[in-house]
Amino acid sequence: MAKRYSPFICGGPVPPAHFIGREDQVDAIMGQLTGPARGGSAACGERRMGKTSLLHYLMSATVAEEWGVPLDLWRFVLLDCQQIGKPFTTDKFWQQIFRAIADSGLAGELGERAMALGQNETLAEALLAQFFDKVADQNSLIVLLLDEFEFVTEQVDRKNPEVLYQLRQLLNRQKRGLALITASHEPVDVLCRDIDFQGSPFYNNLLSIRLRPFEDYEIEALLDLADPPFSVVEAAYVVRVGGRHPLLLQLAADTLYRRRARQKAGFPLDFAAVGRAYEQRVRQHYRDVWRDMQPQDRMLLALVALRSFLHREGGRGYEVRGIEGLLARFVRALRSLAERGFVTGDSPPLLLSSVDEWWLIEEITGRVEAQEGWEKSLSAQELSLVEGAIQAVRVNRRGIQALAAWAVGPPAV
């Protein structure tokens, strides 16, 4: 029998034909873009939440047809800002932009101009304005999609962010020849918070869009790709270990799908083996996310994991009540973590993934460095309470073993 390929995509951007959900975000961005102002947007989201996939989808013929975009007149130009390289200069930025515009298939005089500008070592503002005014004169539009936009905001002069001033000036011209869509880890106003703008901030006219965890209908659409279909128990298991993060759901579904395909007829699926294999695949992702997090966010995730572990082990003991009291102090920060896809919006919150809880407990009990920076958010007495709770978990070897088994066990359906 020929083997079936897995329908789940675990690396690189999702091709437009396989893009799932995000209707609200796509509608907001395209509504802004196709409106009278031809306005831009700034999308943000956690690591591997699907930002690059969204940009590719916005450029697709499917979206163009749905929104009546004249692809013979509009050019969608995607640039990964990391391609600009270091040392970053305003001229290098625009050289990369015009090379990408020329490579987009722009024909005629505009294509020739873009190619020439991409070779210029210096690009005066007047040349930029003339080019995009000429685009507008031909009833055309260059839609610039800048992925990894934080690379630009991190490199600019904080006192004189020349390239951001130029972008703002071009976006605000009466002739609309340029529109901008950015994608970054953090919201663009956060990226620019320590930049000393003279006048209105660069991002004032950009619509802020956040990519959040998948909703129920998006999860259902993803899991419906399985052929043969997942059973109710199998689908629930994917959500239990993968949570609502798009990539982690893809990885969990792919791991289960492949394991099921190798399963001998008449034998039950070994969910624990699926869970352990999945944990190995997501370990690096967890490390990357943990490394990039602010100390307070790490602390709050650790408290949520500790509270859940201790509650399962011993009910509402002293440590559990103490941790719940601490969590009650950080309502706004926990709401942000829920919006970003790390915890539920419950009070007290829960982690969205059982494997995430397992990884967190092992991280905070196994490495002292995991607690660095927590003293900035907790008093000495509170820090002592948390350290005591961590020590109680650390010495509870039976409980940690039980956690590992619970994390990869089948769901209670």
C-alpha cells in the first residue's frame, strides 16, 4: 500500500491553498487596503503564530479575487527585513525595496525605474516621492509587505529614524502610490516606544492587528484535514497537547497522524508514545519562546504551572493559596498572556497545553537560571514563598513522574 503524506505543515510558511482561518484579520487588513485611503496595517503575533503565512496569503489570487484587487495594476512586494543585513542604512533599505519591486514583475517604465533605483548607492527623498507619485499617476499601487519589521526598528537611529520618517511621508502623500503592511513579534508602537519622533509617530496611520491563538472553528478546520478523519478522542488529544497555537497544533496533529499510519491493525493507538514524540519536536520551540520572554512573563507562567501541579498533588494547600494570591495581583499581565496564547482567561488561569506544563515544571525545577529577574516583580517574602513551592515540587519525584505520564496521557472524553 502506498504511504499517505501528512496534510499537516510543520515548517515554513503555510501555502495560500492550505491557509486556515484568520478571517477577521484578513478582512480588517484588506478592508483598510481597498478602502478610499488605501491604508496600511501592522500585524503582530508570538513566535511562529503564522505572521509570514498571513503575508503570503494576502498576496494570493484567492484574496485578490475576493476583494476585487486589480492584479494588473497593483503589485504586492514581500521583503524579509533581515535580508537588508548589517550595518543597516537607509540607502540599503531602499535598495532592497526597489530590487524587490523590480523582481515583482513590474513592467514598462516603472519597472525600469525600480531596477535603476535598486542599483543607486544613494537615494534622495525626492527620488522616492517621484517614483511612488508616478505609480499613483498610472492608477497603480505598490503594496509593501515587510516581514520581521523589528529588524528595521532595532537598527534605526533612536533620535533620527530617517527611514521611518520617509515611510511616513510617502504613506501620507496625496497621491497614493504606496501602501504598507508590516509583521513583527511585538506591536509596532511597542517596537517604536523609545524612538524620539519629531511630530506624529510613524505608525499613527497603521491599523494594529494581532494574531491570536486559533479559535474553535479554526482548530476544527485544521483537524478536518486528516484522512482518514481523526476520532473524537484523537482530535481531543491533539488539542490537549498542542493547545491553540497554530504551529503546535500542526506538530501535534502531524505526530499523531504519522504514528496512527504505522499502527498495526487491531492494536490501540499508544497516546503516550505520541505525546513523548511530540514533546521532543517542540522542545526547541519552547526554549526559544522562554528565552525571548520578559522575566515577569516567565514568572507568571511558572506560577500558573506550579499552582496547577500543586493543586493536583495536594489540593488547596498553603503554597496553592499563596500562588493564587500572587496571580491575583497580575490581572492585566495575565490577560496579555491569554491574548498571546499562553494561558486561559480563567481565574486562576490554566496552561493551554498539558505538555507545556510538563516542560515548564522541568525547566523551573531543573535550572536555577530560570528564575532570573523574578525579584523585580516580587517582594522578598513572596519570592521566598515561590522558592519554597519550587523546592516542594523539586523533591516530589513521584509527582514529577506522575506529571510526565499525565501530560502525554489520553484525554478524558
